[in-house]
Amino acid sequence: MKIAIVGASGAVGQEFLRVLSDARFNIEELRLFGSSRSAGRRYDFRGRLTDPVVELSDNGGAFAGLDYVFVSAGADVSRRYSETITSGGALMIDNSSAFRMCDDVPLVVPEVNGADALVAPRGIIANPNCTTIQMVVALAPIHRQWGIRRVHVATYQAASGAGASGMEELEQQSRQLAAGEKPVVKKFVSQLAFNLIPHIDVFTDNGYTREEMKMYYESKKIMHAPDMDVSATCVRVPVMRAHSEAIWVETEKPVDVDEARRAFAEAPGVVLIDRHEACGYPQPLDLAGTDPVYIGRVRADLANPCGLSFWTVADQIRKGAALNAVQIAEYIERHR
């Protein structure tokens, strides 16, 4: 396999290197691309230093002969360079929002709709938003057996969702507050340390943020469920890494809680931690850096006879970004 990473020096780009080092690929060649600031850097990969990061340009020859290009450099970069990246026949797996809702670009979570990745007419596959990935992996086993009409979700999103600079700001603010200093706010709209911010991305005309609307639209596309309604409230919390979500679903027919637990336990990509005791449930502190979507607190919704409520935790940088993208490539390789 010949593979490239665009945005290699960012938080997700670095996670791509870690995930790919464990992937079941025989990687013959690895090319790294980035901004002028990161050009020339080299990173450890499988015990050796990579070739230097190359500044991204419109030179299509730089991508010639590649099989997969993993892109995580923002929507503007993805739009500008998509034709350059795919011109030599490489499949671009894009981590930005640039192409997610395009009809001719599949939006893929392998455990849910992996077969969609096998048809990519533009040579582009979109990686969904991190919160959407986590949610649909959990929804899929319920939807398959009982059908889902409505989803309400509240997210508890870690600083890692804002990249390396977001994590650095949370660390810095924590140190400043501990020292009795006024915390510096740059990355987030408000102080994150010791606070909650119910505002991720920009507001839209309907009062929801763009992050919340991503969950609405992307879930329908991934699950092939245009009639499934999704209402989200997305909140930034002072957690370093790994997102959490509280999810309520209304199913087409009543769900037995024990049967739901079995469905979760048997679902691909899911680990069930659901004991009725202290710490018998997933927590981001324990699960950062891991691969699965963890589910716990499974219970009947007391406000809805066809309702089920549960809690999920997943690492935003791994399953919510780099790991899901690599799993898309692995799925394609298995099913070619």
C-alpha cells in the first residue's frame, strides 16, 4: 500500500500515524503533507523516521501512485486540493465537513454502512463528524432490530474536539486558575476550565449550532433513515480527551432493556459497560486512547413507552476521526 496523510502535524494527523502503525496494511510508502509551518518535520513511524513533511501544493504529481490519502486539514483545504489529490487515482478519505452531504460522496462508518464506501464516483469518501460517528455506532444495533423514529442527544465534548490547541488551552487555564491567575481565553468562546459551554461551531438560523445540525443531517445519510428525526444539544466540557453522549431514542416498537443490552454487547465496534454500581459505566477519563464506542446506563425511558436511554463514550481523535478513516480503507481492502 502507498499512503499519504495531509495535515500530518495536527492532532488528527498525528493520530493517523499511530493508527496506521497498528493497521493491517503492508505500507510500502508513506508520504506526509502539511502547511509551510510543518514542512520538513519528520516523525517516528514503525520504529523509523518518516520522510520530511512536504508543503501541500497544486502539484498533482506529488500524489501520483498512491492508494489512499487521509486528509485532515480543514474543509477549505479539502475543497481546494481534492482534484489534485485524486488526479492520480488515489482514494481521498476526508475528515472535514467539505463533502459530507454531497450526493456523490459516501459518508461512511464501517460498522453501520461500510458497503457505501465501495462506490465513490469522485474518488472521495467523507469521514463523518466525531459526535455523529460515536452516536450511529450505538444507534445501529437498535435501529436494525426495533427501528428508530426519534433521537434526542446531549453531547459532552472534550477539548480534543478543538484540536491540539484546544487541549493546550484547557491545560493552561487549569494551571492559571490553580495559581490564582486570570485564565487566558483564545480557542474557545469562553473559559473552559471549571465551566461548560453549550456552544460548538457557529449558530444557524434555527437556533441550533452547525455542530448540532451536522448530527441531524449526517445520521440520516449514514443510517439510510431519512425519516428519523434527530435533535441535539452539543456542549464543550473541561475533559481533555474522549467525548460522551447521553442519548434517548424512540423506537417503532417497545424495546426490552435486556434484549437491548444483548444487542449492544454483540454489535461491532461496541463495548458494553453497564453495571449498576459506582464506576460501572463508561467514563472519558478511563477510555481516552481506546478504539471502541463504549455504552452504559442502558435503561427504559420513563417518559416514553417506546423509549430507551443510554450513555456512550468514545475517543474523539481515534474512533471519532483517524481510526474511522483507516477502518474505511480496511473495509474497502477486505471487500474489493
